[in-house]
Amino acid sequence: MELLGLYNYWIVVVLMMAGFYTVIAFDNLVKKIVGLTIFQTSVFIFYISMAKVSGGTAPILTGEPEVFSNPLPHVLILTAIVVGISTTALGLALIVRIREAYGTIEEDEIQAQDDQQ
Amino acid sequence: MISAHLPALQVVVPLIAAPLCVILRRGTWTWALALLVSWASLAISVVLLGQVLDDGPLSYAFGGWEPPWGIEYRVDVLNAYVLLIVSVVGAVVLPFARRSVLEEIPESQHSLFYASFLLCLTGLLGVTITGDAFNLFVFLEISSLSSYVLISLGRDRRALHAAFQYLILGTIGATFIVIGIGMLYMATGTLNMADLAARLPFVDESRTVLVSFAFITVGATLKLALFPLHFWLPNAYAYAPSAVTAFLAATATKVGVYILLRFFFTVYSFDFPLKAITLQGMLMPLSVIAVLVASTVAIFERNVKRMLAYSSVAQIGYMILGLSFMSVTGVTAGILHIFNHALMKGGMFLALGCIVLRLGSVELDQLRGVGRRMPLTMFAFVLGGFGLIGIPLTSGFVSKWYLILGAVEGDHWLIAVAMLFSSLLALIYVWRVVEVAYLQAPPEGAKAEEAPLSMLIPTWVLIGANVYFGIETSLSVGVAQTAAELLLDVGLGTSP
Amino acid sequence: MTAETKIILSLLLPSLGALLISLCGRRPNLRETVTIITAALLFGNVLLLLPEVANGARPVVNLSLVQIFPDVPIKLEVEPLGMMFAVIASGLWIVNSLYSIGYMRGNQEQNQTRFYVCFAIALASTMGVAFAGNMLTLFIFYEALTLSTYPLVTHKGTEDAKAGGRVYLGILLSTSIGLLLLGVLATWNIAGTLDFVPGGILEGKASEAVVGLLLFLYMFGIGKAALMPIHRWLPSAMVAPTPVSALLHAVAVVKAGVFTVLKVTVYIFGVDFLGQTGLSDWVAYIAAATILLASLVAMTKDNLKARLAYSTVSQLSYVVLGAMLASTLGVIGGGMHIAMHAVGKITLFFCAGAIYVATHKTEISEMTGIGRSMPITMFAFFLGSLSIIGLPPFGGSWSKWYLALGAAETGQILLVAVLMISSLLNVAYLMPIVARAFFLPPPEGDGTAAVGIREAPMFCVVPLSITALGCLALFFYADAVYDFLTLLVTPQG
């Protein structure tokens, strides 16, 4: 069926929403970062899905004419993965500093401490 | 020979200088290097603007790979204008930063500060100059990540949380943009903006393309802090170091507006189905709400930095409103306000930085009588405030004139009235500060002297420019109008 | 010296004066001398322009160095109405500066340098308004006038001063940004130009409903004309020192407002066009209501300056009424009233300030018998009152006469009646002050009964005498003013 054949896109949607929900719903800062990472991963899968050409194989030149999958999105995703890693690293570093400054990494407790100030 | 590679150098020079700053370690040397680099960037952007005004759009193929397969840097009147704004602000803020950073950031972190600053500058310049959609995303993330770092260096511990919040929201925004770009690639097979513009009209009914438009709009709107996606802005601006606030307030959101302009008017062709509805049906009411709500909230803020942050949200509303009129006057107003607001807000935040240096705080009750003790600083602030209100002889008046003219031309009378009403709201929050600073006696035993010259001069450069471009507008209005006409006529312009 | 140079000098002289005054802050006598010399030079310069304009010339200067908007230049143009306004304002500045010396020193006021500097800037803005050649230029100088007079209104720095300043700025800027700017932009959109052209620029360009809306925007946007209900700023501004109230709120600021109303009537809408469409009738009725209501409120006020403020609100609406009659005589009468009322009102304010300096009294009920100790002041007050009421042989009688003629000419008998009734009301609120001063004994235990004549300082008494005599002189010069103003409404040759 057409719908089932698009299973890769369904996975993208599920992951994206799961990640997005995690970012919004949880107060723990580390969980937010985790959610963000899941969200970004869904995008990676999206790009890679779009790269696949029916009957295509890995895009490595062997000298024989073959159908290759599109290599460009793979390259784009490598860049995006690097960006994602930097973001995660930065986020975690900020969490460490927040822990030092506030003693907690729960959003509501941080908010409470700020309001008292 | 160098002039042929200027577009590349615009981005490469600050990029290479950033790790050099980390290597250099010593605070003063890194500042000097950053200063040099920012002035070099300014020089390059001025030359580029001159070239584009004389000869028309420039195209530069990175690494010699021809577009649309290679990455292309394409400079037309719009980018050159925004490049100029970003580099001017960078060049003016850096002399200011030396004293301000010494005061607000621990010595050991200075070299990292300047490195991040340069990376941010690289990112912003890169977003503006590139002609490739994915390249735009990469540079956008470079600038965003470095701005998260810059914000977190603020003295107050709330800066950390503000930076974290901005990180989460900014990453979501950028990810939305990249989803949109991916869908565009799926539909057309190219990432080059000029090529996209050529190919999109053939597929503009496809759902993929319509969804990509939606994703890109939401992502860009998050980045430029249009209501209701502006929540990261007030805290980020309030708790960041003063030099950072001034720089980001004058550049980051402006570049966001540029992204919107570029995608809306260049990539997606003029009669793209969703565009008119989105602009007029969604962005127009949102920007009006942004202006009214943000100005009202600003009135009740006691921290002057947060007040100006909300004021920025309102001013961004003006810019998007101008765009949403989809007429030459309206788009001119929007682009012009990018320039004028950068001057006004940048100057006002620099003045606040001077006050932070001398008084240590920007709470309204701490500012009593500051007009007597720091007359030059406060007068600069007041002049900037006049620009926000729209008093004649300031650049803000010129933007307001065009904006309201655009509303009147499009028969949006109610919007014109709302915009004029918002000027009165701006009058209230600016005047609150004026009354406290000039008409109240300073607290007992409080001593404060005028800010040091290294900080006063950059402040007055920006505020002076604000007044100058309120009187002699041929450059600012002329270029904005040319850019607007270009955007509304055809896509990226016919290839040279 | 060409006419162009003189026009530019009119703006330059007070601006340079402001600069010089700020530099002389340490030496009060030098500072005051600079003020007087600047005022005298300005008056002389303005007078030099008079002969040309009286002959029908309308010199123009395009400030092409400055370009705010590509299609709308910053333009200065001298025409009869503006010429008259400039002469009055600059002439009275000299007298007012002399008076300020007496008042500010007599009361030992603080921040006198800031006072004189802001005054000079305010006068420069007034010259700009008087000589504006298009609506944009006028708007710019109009706003500059509001802003430069704010520090003067809040001069004393007390809580009352701040509150008064807030109302002042709030109302004036709200109306100018909220209504007037919209009107200007709409005019630009409709007519494609903002130039002042005799006969107006709107004829045939828009429907009557739109023109009516524009009229509304202009009349209520020009807050300085104090049409009810946006008149509230004027009594609030009385918290300023009296020289400010005298020159600015009897002459410069308020006259800038009604001057703008007249200018817009003659040069943007066009007297004939307005008359044909009959759109101005409703504004004329609002002006009439303002005349009566403000006079009635004035009668209830015990504070002398508050009473004079409401009197001013009422008198300003005379000019608005004259403009909205949309007839030749109405416009001329209104223009003449600008001059007559200015000289009369400034006399009354000078007297109020002199009384304050000499006796620290501000309420009318305290001022019984004061005519014995301050005969010159109160006699001048008497002369000024007669001019305001409109009795010959004082200048005010001529302007009232022409306004009444103008109303009669257009068949508006109701408005003629309003003018008559308001003269009676003027008697009711001005004459008791004079009567109490001369015919009632001073209050018990006041200490002034036995003292004899104790006038205010010379620097206060001489100016108010000069202006009082001016009221008398204007009666005889009225026909010169009339002939001059006729140039306004004659078709351009």
C-alpha cells in the first residue's frame, strides 16, 4: 500500500513529534537536550530517505555504469550531524554551569529561584 | 586580484581570526585582533556595496565550482545593504567592548569571548552573503551557537538559563528551516537560490513545496522573534553582557528578517499560492499584535534593558508589517527600518552599557538623576528614544513615514492608526526613563562620572548616524528602495 | 542681503544664540545680554523682510542640503500670515526677555541658563513654523517647538511641574503623532504634494467624505490650537514660570497652533473650496462651543494664571472660528486676532507674574486692594483686559469687528451672537479682577495697606507697560495690518 510503503517518512514524523514533545513537556534540562537531539535525528533520517533512489546502490564509483543513490543529502546530513553535536555539547556545557549556579537542573526550581531574586 | 575574491574574504577573514584569538590567549591582543578584523570586514562590505550599486549583482563561485552544483555567493543590493549594517555594528561595538568586557567578564574568558564574537560575525555575514540555501543554514547555526556562548557569559546567573532557552528555541527554528530546505531539494533537485527560483514555478502546486514554505516561515519567524515566537528574546537581551546585547540587538534579528525577505521574494516567485495569504493573512495581524502587545509590556518593565528588548520585539513587528504590505513602499519601509533600527537600538544598548559600567545596574530606581551625572550618555539614550517614538529629524521618523504611507496606499487605515498609537506607547516607556533620569534627584551620596571616551564615542557614532540618516536619507532610503524594487520585480535578477 | 539669506538667518540667529547662551552660563549678565542682542537682531532681520512681502513677493528657500524624503523638500516660504506671526513673535521675544530678567532674578529661580537656551531654541522653532513652505517642514518645526518647550514647562522640577509636563507633552504629542501625522500622510497620498498653494491642493482630488475626515484629522491633530476637548494641556502648562506662560502660551506655542489652522485652511484646503463644500461648519460650531465653555470655566477659576489660561483657550477658538467661516473676512479677522490677542494676553500674563514677584500672591481672592500698591501693573492689566474684551480704542476691537463681519457675511447669525455673548463673558471674568484691585481694601493683616507703592522690579514693569501701550497703538495701526493680510486672500498675480 502506498501509505505503508512510506514507512520511513512515518518514522520521521513519529521521531520529530516525540522529540518535540520531550522538549516541551519535561522540566529536566538534560531531557530537553535529549528531546532536541531526537528531533534533529528525525531530520537526518528525512534527508537520507530522500536520497534513496529505487534500485540504487551506495554512491561509490567503480567504473561500471550503475544506478547510484544520491550522495548530496548524505553530505548535507554529515554537516547537520556536526551542527547537532555542537549544539548538544554546548547545551550540556550550559547545563553543567547551570547546575553550579543553581544547584538544580529542573526548570521549575530554577524559575522559582529566579523569581525570589 | 584580491577584489575578485572579496565576497569570500568577507566571511573567511573573521572565520580564520577566531581560532587565532583562542591561540593568542591574552585579552588585549585578542581584542586588538578582533577590532582589526571587524574594521577589515567593514571595509570589504563598503567596497561590495559600491560595486553592486555600480555594476549590478555580483556572483562568486566558491572554490571555482560553478553554480548550481557548487556553492555560490551572490551579492545584490539587498545583501550588500545588510552586510553593511552587520559589519558597521560589529566595527562600532568592538571599540566599545574593550572597557565593557573588562568590567563584566572574568579575565580568563576574554579570548574566548572575542573568538565567539568573531564566529558570530562570520555566521551573520555568511548568512547574508550566501546564495545557497543549505549554506545559509550552516552559517545560521554558526552564528546562533556562538551567540548562545556570548549570552551565557553575562554576569548574572540568569544569563545561563536565558542562553539555554535560546539554544532550545533557536535550534528548533533552525531545524525547521533545514526541513524546509530539504523539502525544496526534494521537489527541485537544487539548493542554489537562483536555480530554485527558476525551477519552483513549475512545481509550486505540489504539497511538498507548500509545506516547505510553511516550515521555512515558522523557522525564520522564530529566529527573528516575531510574536508569538519571541519568548527567548527579552531574557537573552537583558542578561547578556552589554556589548553582546548591543551587537545582537542590532544584527541577529535583522539577519532573520533578511532570511525571510530572501526566501519570500527571491526564492518563492511572486505569485506563489500560499505567499499572499501567509503574508497578509497571518504575518500582518501577528506583526500588529507584536507591536501593540510588546510596546505595552515594555511600559511595565522596571529593568531598562528588558524594556528595550520588548521594544525591539515591537520594532521587528514594524519591519514585518512593512513586508506584509507587498508593495514597493511597504518593503522599502521594512528594509529601511532594518537599517534605522540597528542604529537606534545599537546606540541605546551601548548607552545602557555605559550606565552599567558606572552604576552597575539598569533598574529604573537606580537611574534617578543619571541625566545630571552622565549627561552625554543619557542624551544619546534620549535621542535614540526619539527615534523609537518617531520624532522628526531622527531616522525612526523616516521609517514610520514610509510604513504609514505603505499602509495608507494599501487602504489599511486601521493598521495606520494602530501604528501611530504604538508611537504613543513608545512615548510612554521612553518618557518614563527620561523623567527618572532628568527630573528626579540622585540617591544620597551616589557618585557617577561620565563614561570613558572609548565607550562614549561608539555610542555617539551610532546615535549620530541615527540623526544623520534622519536628515540626509538619500543613501539609506535610496538603497532600500532599489532593493525593494529589485525584490518585487523578479527573483534574484537575471544572471549577469 | 537677499531675501533667501534673511529667511535662513531667521532660523540661524536664535539657534546660534542658544549655543552662545549655553556657553555664557557662568556669567549671568553676559548671558542675558546675549539673549537680548539675539532677540533684537532677529527682530531686525524679520523686519527687513517686511517691505518685500508687503509688496506681494513671496520669497522661497529650498534647503536642498537636507533631503529627508526624495519627493518632499524642506522648504521655507514667506507669505503674509507667516510674516505677521514672525514679526509678533520676534518682537515680543525682546520684551519678554527683559521681563524674564526681572522675573527670574526676582524669584531667584534655578537653572536659568537652561531656561534661556530652551527659550532660544523654542523661538527658532517658531520661526520655522512661521516660514514653513510645505506641510512637512511645518510638522518638523511644530514637533521641535513641543519638545523644546517641555523643559521650560517642567522648569521648577516639582511633582506638580512633572505632572503638568506629562499632560502637556502627552496631549500635544498624541495629537500631533496620532492625528496630524496621519492627516499629513493622507494628504500626501491624495494630493501628491505637501506644498502650500493659495487656493488649496485638495480640490477635485478626493470625495467630500475623505476631505471631511482630513479636516477632522487636522483640526484635532493641531493640538496647539486648544480646541475642546484637547485644550487640557494649556491650563496644565501654567505650572511653568510666568515668562514661559507669557511668551509661549500667549504668543508662540498657541499662536503656532492657530497659525497652522489658518495656514492649512488657506493653503491646503483653500478658502473657497471649504466654503463651497460647507464641511467646516461643524468645526465652526465646536469652536463656538469652546469659546463659550472656556469663558464659563474661566469665571470659576480663582487662580489668576488658570483664569488667563482658559481665557486663552477661548480666544484661540476665535481664530479657529474665523478660519472655519471659510470667508475672506473671517480669515483676515482670524489673522488679525493672532496679533491683537498676542499683545493683549502677554500684558495680562506679565502683570500676573509681576504680582507674584512683588507679593507672592496667585489667587484672585487675595488680590484685593492691590491696585494701591501696584498701580502701574494693575492699570496695564486694565488696558490689556479692555483689548481682550474688544472695546475701542484698543486693538482687540478691530479683530472682533472683522470676525463678526465675517460671520454675518456668511449668514451665520448664531455665530455672531456667540461672539457678542463671549465679549460679555470676557467682561465678567476680567473686570472683577481690576475692580477688586482698585475699589476694595486690602485683606486684613496683610501689611500692605500702610506701605504705599511697591511695584515689581523695573525689568518687569517696563515690559508690561510697553505691551499695554502696544494694545492701544495697534488700534491705530489696524488698517495697516488689514491691508497686509488682504494679500493673503487676493489671487496671486
